[in-house]
Amino acid sequence: MKKLLPLSLLCILAGLSAAEITIDPARSVISARQANDPAAQELKTHLELITGKKIPVLGGGQVRRNAYIFHIGKAPTGAPEKLQPEESRWEITPDAAYFYGEGTKGSLNAVYDFLESELGVRWPGGNDIAFRKQDPLRVKSAEGKWIPKLNMRGIRVSNTGGREAREAASLWRRRLRTGGHDRPSYGHAFTQYWKRFGKTHPEYFAMRPDGVRAPVGAKADADNAAAFRGAKAQAIALCVSNEALADQVIADWREKGCPLYINLCENDALGKDSCHCPKCTALDVVPKKKTPWENWYADRYVNFANRVLARARKIRPDVKAAMYAYNAAEQAPKREKPDAALVIGMVPTDFTMAGIAAYVGSWKNAGLNHFFYRPNRHTYYSLPQLPVGYEKHFFDLWQYLYRSGAIGFDYDSQTETGCFQYFDTYVLLKAMQDPSKTFAHWEKHYMQAFGEAADDIREYYRYWREQVWEKRLAPDQAKIAERGKWFNFARGLVWNLGKYYKEKDFIEAGKYLDAALLRDLTAEERVRIEKLKLANEHARLFYHAVVNKKDADSLKLLAFREKHGYTLLPANEKHYGDICGIQRVMNFKDYLPPYLKTPLFWNFRLDPDNKGLEEKWYENTPAQVRRWGAVMCTNTPWETPYKHYRQISAAIRAKTAQYDGIAWYGTQITIPADWKDRKVYLYFGAVDESCRLYVNGKRAGERIFKKSNDWTTPFTIEITSFIDWKKKQQNVIVRVEDKSGQGGIWKPVWLVSKQF
């Protein structure tokens, strides 16, 4: 029978354990050897912010008499000798503090755990640090530890945004304890194979439908195919039925010393570009209902992985391998069962809860043993200009994947970061840090960075979640992604922004920020909220520019970005097609608004025999121009007009597919009557290669190809003196001469003006 301690003694012991330890920063030093200097510097940075006192770092593990020592990388007496992977521990005594763990990363994470759990530090985004001042330090807990439950924890850092922004993003993720251990070896594994073996072993590579084993786009002759380089060569698929290929993979693995993992993740090839040879296609189980993405080839790739593992196991019995359930292999196999040592990287395209559940569930039904989550989620959903409210949705997806057995998470990088992305990233990384906590827990955790305004900021984010995401966006999530093409939800959203967002959203949500600024705040908290308020106003201006498509709105947005140091032309805005007109108004900064786009489709006539000048086609009336019998777009070259443009006939596509020579474009333009007191120009985005402009039958000017990049650069031709103001419309004809390459007016033509 256990002997019970007296209640009075229990109370005394409880009181002792709860007693604060007081640390005087003025007599404190940090002691660390060189390997632990990052941890020492992080502790120094934070303690100096909190206390307002300078705290020196002693190198080489030195100590100072009569000082309070913060030991980095040194364990106290009685600490466990063996630690788990990445385990972090800290212990605070009245005389010294100890931060240690498994390796230098363990010591660093011990510092972060102490700062966060004991001193209340928060890292709300970038290099921002939220803290409460105190001097002396008062520590309530005597010790703490953290042992990660996941092998991989991370959201990648984008290569955009400049060095300073990338470094801030890396530091922020490090503070939120990204990292991992016992990671699978993965990533597109065979990107250098064509360079290595294209000439000597073409049989390793996918056979195209034309019977040639070469990258997409390479000509059929062997010399050209062997020399083909670039992204397409790196993305070439393999002939996975080829036993010699499996032998080559084993040979490469042995040359590396037979590491635990073999990387078998296919190159970034579309399903339609998989091998068409009879042996590979015999491995497929083709569904009755085919998808346009041709993503049902998992049987052949699992079969290949299983064969490689069987070979490798004879050399190293505990060997493992990794492959992607992505692109061609996205749908689960129907016949093949993944080897028990095969780890699958899940790379979905459907980010609805139902879509993720079906995707993961189908692979588990096929015999999936181990998997990690490697989504292109941020590529598809990153929209830094707007609050979207999807934080809880993606947190719920994360929890489902974790419960389903994911061993780790490696999200793709955001193309841009900002106030709205910080909260989303924070809750995901914190979920990886401690999977046992709920969304509400991490939501509250994040909001603590805003001090007395925490509830107001929480309500601000909840507005977007409850009023916009849950009511408007989530019900149409799949539809929006489809509209955005290639699964791109963010692009689909901005292309249909007026359907889902309203002006009042920014006003109603902004009221919570106004209330927050009335609270009793520290200077740092006020700055934090003012940045969020600024972001909300930027989002409102962005909304107007996208939805209204007026030059005035684009100019207001541009002026706001210039004034407040925002990126003038974010990558996604360029990628989505100058959605808010910033590129347009930047191009036309020397001209007066409005900037008027001419018709997308112009009448078109080929002139292979160069008869147009002699026959004076430039004097053709609008009726005669319309009888040219064809039209051509002015935003792509004549050799490769977009396939979905039905206005362009199959006959003219066939004639222009490889056409080098002369062609004529014709249209009519309307010039605003109030431009009579302005100089008027036609602004050509780009013409390949030379062109001559005629207005109302008269030669207005020309652009002759001289410099090597002239075919890519914009230019203007003044037409003021050729305008017939008595006419409602002006007749415009352009003669284009192309000697090589694509040919034609391939970037839009605009009507612009200046003051006299």
C-alpha cells in the first residue's frame, strides 16, 4: 500500500513548484559554442526586446562568475542521455538555464519553445515579433520539452519577393519549428536522365504516339532528339516497363552508397505524354470514363516501383522508395498493390474535402501503406491581395490527412506573402508542431499577437471565413477552380471576383479594425493592426480595379502601391493576365487616361506574292476589308492563334501555321470626340517583325525590325493628322512582314493620347 503524504506537505510542495524564478537580465549572459550560435543569437534578440537590456553572448561555451548563465547546447545534470529525433528540452533553475536537444536544431527549438510557451512570444508573420516587456524576467515553469510527431513539417519559401523577403520568410518558418527527420527521398527523380542517356539509351524514355522516344516538341530525327535540352527534356516521361531502366536506377542507387530511400518520383510529365509502347500500356487499367487529364497510369508506375524495390531488397533488406501520386499517376491503381516499403507523395488537384477524402481513400483502398502530403495548394490558392477566409478549411483538410496517417507535410511555396497569408500559414505550421490542438486553439494563439485587440482581429478574420468563404466560395469551390483552368482556384476567383465579393465586405470587415485601434495597445501592436488595415484598404482598391476594369481604378491602386511600398506588379497578376490593369497603366504612364483597346479580332489577308502595295490594299474601304474573308487575333502570333478562338477558321490556321511572309490586318476604331485637342497614337504591344500603318488610306508610319528584340517590344505611331473627325470611325490597316519565327501582331493594340 502506498504511503500518502500529509496534505500540508502536498500544499507546500505544490507551492514550491508553482513559485516563480526571477532572472535579472542585467547580470545575465548567454553561453554557446559556435555550432549553437543561431540559437544563442535568437535568444539574445528576444530577451533584449523583452527586457530592454543588452545580454552578451560568450563563445566557446565560456561562463562568467556571478552571472546568470543561459546555456545553449548544454544539458543539466541528470538530463536523459538519449533523445528522440529533433527532441528539444529546456530547464530553468535559480542559477542557470539550459537549452538543449537532439543536435543543434534541437537546441534552437528548445529556445523557441521556451520563448513561446513561457514568455508568451508570438511570431505573427515575416520577421515580426510580438512580445510583452518585463524586467526582471519571471519564469513560472521550471522545464519544458517538445518532441515532433511528424517526420516532415513545412511550407516552402518562394523564390520571388527579393532576398530580404525570402530571408524573413525562412526565419519565420524556422521560428514556427519547420523541419523534419527520417525524410523520404523525393522530388522529380529523372530530370537529368535525358541529358545522360538520351543519345546512348533512348529505350529508357517514353515512346510518343508517333513512335519516337524523345521529349515533347523534339523533331523525329535522332540527332535532334539526342541534342534536345531544356525544360521539356527534364520533364520527359520514362518507359517504366523497361527492365534495363530498373537496372539503371539500381546502379545509380548503388553508386550513392545504397541509402535507405530510392527516389522514384516520375518527371513532371502529363499523362498524355506517358510512354505509348505496348509493354507500358499493357500495365495500365484504363477506366471506362476517361478524364481529360489522363491521370490513370498509377498501375504502371506502382509496378515499376515494386520491381525496383524487389531488386534493391536483395542488396539492402530495409530499403524504401518514394513515388508521387501526381499527374499521370494521380488516380489510385486498380490492379497493382504498393509494396509495403513504398511511400507515396500525395499531390492532389481537388482541394474540396470530398475530393481529398476520395483521393486519399482510393489509394488506401488500393493498399497504400505510408504517405506524405506534397500539394501544389499555394500555387492554386495563393491570393495575397485578398482575405479569402479559407484558413479553417485547409486546417480541417490537414487534420483529415493527419488522422489518415500522413507521416509529414511539404506544401509548395506561396508566390507572395502578406497579412492575409500569415494567419493561414501560421495555423497550418502550428498544427504540424502539435497535432493535438484544435483550430480554435491556434486561432486564439495567433490573435494574442494583437494584445487587447485580439478579439477584434479574430472577428475580422471570422467575417471573411463565415460571410465570404463559407457562404459564397466554399459551395462553388470546385466550380471556381475549374473556371480558373488547370485547377487554379485563385485565378478562377479573380476572373469572377464581382460574383463573390462586394464593396460592403471591406467596409463591414474594416469596422473590426477600427475598433481594434481604439484599444489600449503597445506601439508594436498598433503598427501590426495598422498594417492589416492598410491591407484591407489595398484589397478594396484591388477589388475595384479587377471588377470595374477602369483606368481610374487601376491608377488609384497603382498610386496606393507606390505610396505604401507594395509590390507594383505581383507575379500572380502578371500570370493571370494583368487582372487589375496595373501593367496597362504602367505601360501608358506617359499618356492620358482612358486607354482604349482596339478590337481583339481584325480582318486578315495573306499576301504571299507581295501584291498588296501595288494593288493599294491600304486604300480598301471598310466594306472591302470585311471581304478579305478571314480574321486573326491580335494577342497571339498568326502561326499559333489560341485553339479556342472559333472566329479563326481552320483554313486560315492551316495557311498560317508555318507562314513567313507578308500579311495585312484591318479594323475600324472610334476615337472619343473630346480627344480633338490631344495627340492621338496607336500603341502596339508587339509586332513580329516589321510593320507599316495606314489610317484612312494614308501612310501614318512604320516600325522596321532592326534590333534583335524589336519583335518583342512595344511602340507607338502617332495618327493625329490622319484622323477624319467628320467620320464616326477611322479605317486602320497594318501591313506586317515576317521573315522568320511566329509572325504578326501578337500583343494587343491600344488607342492612347497626350496633351498637345
